[in-house]
Amino acid sequence: MAESALLLVTTKIGIAVAAETLHHVRSVAKLSENMTLIRNDLELIRAFLKEIGRKNSTDGVTEAWIGQVRRLAYDMEDIVDQFMYVIGKQHQKGSWWSSVKKILKKPQHLFTLGEISTGLEKINRALTHLKQNRDWTQPIVGVGDVFATNYDSQQQLYLPGHDYSISDDELVGFDNNRKILMGSLNLENCLNLQIIALWGMGGIGKSTLVSNVFRNEATNFECHAWVSVSQSYKLDDIWRRMLKEIYSKDKKEFDAEKMTCGELQDKLKELLKTKRYLIILDDVWTAEDFRKIKEVLVDAKLGSRIIITTRSEEVASIAPDDCRIKVEPLEDDDAWRLFCRKAFPCTENHICPLALQECGKLIVGRCDGLPLALVAIGSLLSLKAQNVTEWKLFDGQLIFELHKNENLSRVVKILNLSYKYLPDYLKSCFLYCAMFPEDHMIKRKRLIRLWVAEGFVEQIGNCSLEDVAEGYLTQLVQRSMLHVVKRNSFNRIKCLQMHDLVRELAIFQSSRESFSMTYDDNDGVTQVNPDSRRLSVLQCKNDTEPSMGQCRLRTFTAFSSNMASSALFPSESKYLAVLELSGLPIETIPNSIGELFNLKYLGLDKTNVKILPKSVVKLHNLETLNLQGAECVHLPEGFEKLKKLRHLLIYKWLDRTCSILNFFEPVDPFEGMWSLKDLQTLSAVRSSKVFIVKLANLSQLRILRITGIRSIHCAQLCDSLSKLHQLSVLGIVASNEDEVLQLETLTLSYRLKKFGLSGRISEGTWKSPFFSTNGDVLYEISLRWCQLSENPVPRLSELSNLTAIRLRKAYTGQELTFHPEWFPNVKTLSLYDLPHVNQIYIHEGSLVRLEELRIRNLAELRDTPAGLEHLKSLKGVRFLDMHPDFEKNFPVAKLEHVPKVRCTIRYEEE
């Protein structure tokens, strides 16, 4: 983890010394030179630490030295932030030299060049000592070398038959995956070499399942071998073990140890081209690893099979879709059964005593369906006294037990391997997710903006930081470190979660590395580590608030609504980059927030904040301001000074049921808003003549929601929108229900993915080329208050890649018909407030992928849509606020195939 801290600070130094103004003043240029020299040393230390990591040297001396490196990296990060603060004054106060003179003369400034120089001298002295003390670690690394090259020792962590393996009669919850795996092995008509992949997080049971099938099916092949790959493999060791296992069946003796890599390769090819073989490659980490190993696995069209287990979705993609198995955590009932079998091995039917059930289910819940943990913890508890006191004590110190109890050490090793072998740039991103509460739905957009604000994301070419960060997120998902809970209609990640046990281990690692800590007085955590860089308050009673006087803090996020308002604004922590208070019942923001010179992210959405203090305009590093759903829609004068702003999300709810045209109040455009050239998200803003003309200046906009549009604005709006080459999400709302939007000339150079149109539209708009030219890109469309007399469905059917359709007061006709082959990709269809619609026909072959159907307040609709029985992919149907006759005609038989069905009736008030 120290490598990640070093990566972050060296990146920051590079940004600092690249500032244009550094060459104007000798004293500042000298500081820049010193920082560059320090960066060079830190880069060498980082390379040295990576070598230590590869050699598995984890002795106490090395760990202590690494801890000193980490603290130095944090100290240096503080100085870089101070330096950037001083540099920033030049942009705010006129000429460079005049601002430097003021800084030098006025000690009341937050930092001075003299203090920065003194700090750099201290860093240099500390670096010198670190480099001298590095010699202490050299003999230890030597021992690590021996261990790292011992393949036989390393692979014992993976091979089947270990102490925690599950016997055949204890396989719980694997029936379906076992059936798929067996079917893939026994494809009688497929003589081609077949690759089968099982993937999922560490400890999920991939190797256990394969081991079970391997023991039962291996004899059906002429030869077979089980090889653990792992991260520390050597190709010749892999081939050597493969050859030994294959020859052991024939009881042939040969000296494989003396064979070269080329000889091993030739021998294996010669052997395997004549036999039907089964090869298990356990724990493959990268596709490149498999590519190298597969060189010897020839396809002689004899029906051979290769089974891969991996934690990576990318590796699993090597296998065909129908031979790719994702292994998921066990369901609650299966998890409980497996735990009881291990915890009560001698009890008839493995029944848990009634007195232990409550505590036992708490422990099982913390394992979150992970078989490795369930088996290990259940086995350990089988040796303990079966009383509530003993089990509660174990539950209360489970994480401690995992790290200190030898019987559980393998669980930690298996889970931590995934973290250990993450690239440095992903480690901080992963640990950051542990700051959210258990089972919290982590939203993609929010997480990405937080990572960017923290400085975790590296600029790559012309890609935006947000695009790079989304790539990071995808990698963590593909490596089974984060789990996707929800995707949007076109399969983009929407919400994620961490596995409970993985989160606990990440919290432990974060605390150990002073990366972050979670404060939860319900769990007895009441002490705040003064060296921690980030603090997340999960639960906090009024009388036990944590002290906020931590000058090193970079992030403060609170989920507890019990904290006093004064504790929510740690102004003593001058270096704060992230202040996340979303969802808390706070009403005011203190003026001292303007002192947080380093603040990049301010989250106040879903709060009761009514007004921002004037000092907010001092936050010149601010990148994200989130006031969605707060009470504040007015920004203080001078807000245009915040030139680094990337995301401005601000609106106030007027009607949470969205039953009126303008159901939220946006921000009014302020003088200079169009000068915020880095702005990517603007949601939402009220239109004005000047703003619409100037809108084209916001060339980086990707998301725009604009309200109050009038007919006289439309021509200029279309012209300005055509110049926004990055725009992918657009929402347009008319000023009132009678205003007719004339958007006939709307054309976009970068075609939209999501489009929302609220208000009446002219006939020319509805028939304009805009809809057809976006047909192969537009995924989601929302039409509200359009009041079309013409049925919109045929026109929408031309948008071939639509995945979501929302119609609300969009159509005044009586009938909606969905013809065969229409909407092949639509997953969500919402039909709200269509007052005259009395018939809906869905022909067979239409909406073939529909998963969610939502119909609300269709006052004249007496019957369910004809053809519902054809929609085999439906997962949920909602009929809300329907006519009383609708309930009488409700055809239960038509919806037997739908897992979730809900129906409510609107009765007229007498």
C-alpha cells in the first residue's frame, strides 16, 4: 500500500512542478528543483518496494521500514498541497511577483514559501535516513528470494485436498454450476478442444467445485493433470508439473528436473496430440498467462478439455459464452446449511441448538455466502464450547481472529491475494470503497467523482479523468473485487457493493496503512487514528463524537445523522479534498468552509441546506458541487471564479411525484457561468437568452439538463447544442405546458445516449431527422407532456437500439400497438398518465427483451395489455393507480411467468 501512497505523491509533484509560473521567481524555481529531486528518490523507493512485494518479504524489519516510507510520502503530499496553494495565489491576485511578495510579507497567510522550504529540508533529511536504513532489509529479501522461487511451497495454497476442502456429500449450493460443468465436459458430439472457465472472487468455491468434478470425471480421459498457476508461477514449473502428473498415471519414470523449457514443451506436445486429456489450470490471473501455458495444449480433435478457474472476468472471456460459469456467493439457506455441517459435525442432521441460532446466523451473515469462510469458521467453532457467551465473544472479534488465529489464516491469505496483486493505481481505489457502510449501494458516478477528487486517477492521453476512472472501476469488477448490484438499461454499471468479509479485511488494511478509518461507536470503535488520511463516520452518538482536529485529513464523509452540525465541518483539517455530507439533516454551512483551500468535492445533496456562504467562492480547487435535492438553488456572487469546476448538480424538488411539468427548481444562470470551461455536468439550469447564446462556450459538457425553454429560444438552442461535441445526456424542459418547442433543426455532432423532452413539440420536431440520425446510439428516451395526437410508438420503433422508453402525458390517443420485431433491445417500458389510452396490444415478437413494465394512472385502461404472455423475459410488472374495473379483469394466468407483479387501484373520492 505504500507503493500507492508513493504513486500519488510523485504524480502530485509532477503536476506541481509543471506549473507555468515556476520559472518566474528564483526562490520558487529552487523549490521546484528540490521537489523534483525528492520525486526521483521516491520513484526509486517505489520500484524497490515492488521488488519486495514480488519476493514476498514480509518480515518485521521490512514492514517497519515501509511504514516510515509511507509516513514520509504523506508528509511530502502535505508540502505539495501547500506549494500548490501558494502557486494558486498568483492566478487569484494579479501578477506573480506581487503575489509572492505579499505571501512573503504576510505571516497570516495559510502557508509561506519559507515554511515550504523548511518542510522540504526535513523531507530530504528523512529520505537520507531511509536510504541508509534500507540496508537493514537486504538480508531479509534474500530469504524472500528462496521462498518466492519455491513453486511447490506456493502452490499448496491452491491445490485440492487441503484442510478446508469440502467432501462430495458437503457440496452445498453448487448443484446448478456442477450440472453445467459436467455438461461441458461430456459434450459427446464436440471433439474440438473445449475451454471451460469458472470465475468469481477468491474463496467462492471455484476450486472446490472443480476438484469434486475432477475426482469423478478424470478417469474418463486418457490423461489428466491439475496445475495451480498463481501469480508467482514459472512457465517451466507449470509444464514440468503437468508432465509429471500425466506420466504418473502411466507409471513411467523420467528426470523432468533436468529438462529445459523447450524440451518440456516438445515432450508435452508430442504426448498430448495422441491422447484425450483433461487439464485443470487453477487460479489463472491474466489472459497472457493462459496464452503462454496453452502453447503445449494441442487440439487433436479427440474431445480434450481445459478447465480454468480465475478471479478475472477478462480471463474467463477466453471460454465461449456457454462454457463460462460465474460462481456466486451462496444463498442464505445454503450458507446456513454449510456452516452447520462444519460447526456441528457430530450432531444428528447437523442441527444448530436453538440458543445458538441467533448468534450463529449473525456470524454466517458476516461471511456473506463465502464458502471458504463458512467452512473455516464453522470448523473452528466446532472446537469451541457451544454456549452463547463463547460464540458472541468470537463474533465480536471475528476480524481479529481472522488475522491472528492460525486456523483461519488461509481465509485471509486467499482473500488478500486479490488485493496484493492489484496494480498500484487500483489499490487506493479499492480501499476507498471500504469507507462506505456495510451493504451500501455505491453509485458509479459518485464513486468516480470521488476518486478523481482524491487524485487517484491518472491522465491518459486525451481521455477525460472520468473515463479513465470508469476503466479502473471495470477492472475492479472484472477482478471480482467489487460486485455489480445494478446496471442501467444499456448494461452500464449503476451501483456496486463490496462483499462483507472483503470489506472488513479492506478496513483492517486501510487502518494498518493509515489510508482511512471508519468510525462506528456501535461496534466499539471510538478512537480516531491521528495519522489516518481519511475518516468515514458510519454511526455516532451525540455524546461520543470523534475529534476532528486532524490536520492531515484528506477526506471526511459522514453517514450518521446524529452528529452535531459543528462536528461535520472539520475546518482544522486544512488539507481536506473531499467533504461528503449527503443525506444528512443539516441546514447551514459555516463560513469557515472557505478555508478548505484544497477542497475538490463538496457533497450536500439531499440535505436541508438553504444557502451557501459567500466564502464558497474561495474554493478555487472545487471540482464537484452536489446540491441535488437540497433546498439551495442560489449560488453566491463570484461563483464564476471556480474555474476548475467539473460537475455542478443543483436543483430543489417541487413535486417528488413528478406529476407536474416543472417538478424541480433549477439554478438560475449567473454572470460568467459560461466561462467554466471544464464543466462536464450541468444539471439543472434555467434558460435565459444570454445563457443559451453563450452555452456553446461550455465545450466539455457531457450532461445538460435545461429548463424554462420557450419557442423563441429554440433556434438558438439548437445552434448552441450543435457545438457541444461531448454531449451524451440531454434534458430539455419547456417553460410551461402551453409552450411549443420547435426543435426541427436540432443536430448533434456527438450523438446522444439519453434524451429527455418535456413539453409540447411541433410536428416538425417530431418528424425531424434528429430521431432517425440518433437511432443507432440513443439508448434511453423520455417524452413528457408532449401531448401528441399521433401515436409515438411507430416513430420510436425506428430507434433500433433503445433500451428504455418513458412516456408521460405524451399521447392523447386511445390505442398503443407494438408490432412484431419492434423494440428488440428495450428492457424498461414506462407508460404514465395517458388519460385516453384504453387498449394496448403487444404482438408476439415485439419487446422480446422487456424486463420491467410500468403502467400508472391510465384512467381508461380496463384490461391488461393483450399479449403479455409473449413477454417471457419479464421480471416485474407494476400497474398503479388504475381504474376499478382493472382489478376485476386482472388475468392472473397471463402473469404466472412474472416473478414480481403489483397492482393498485385508484378509487374516486365520493
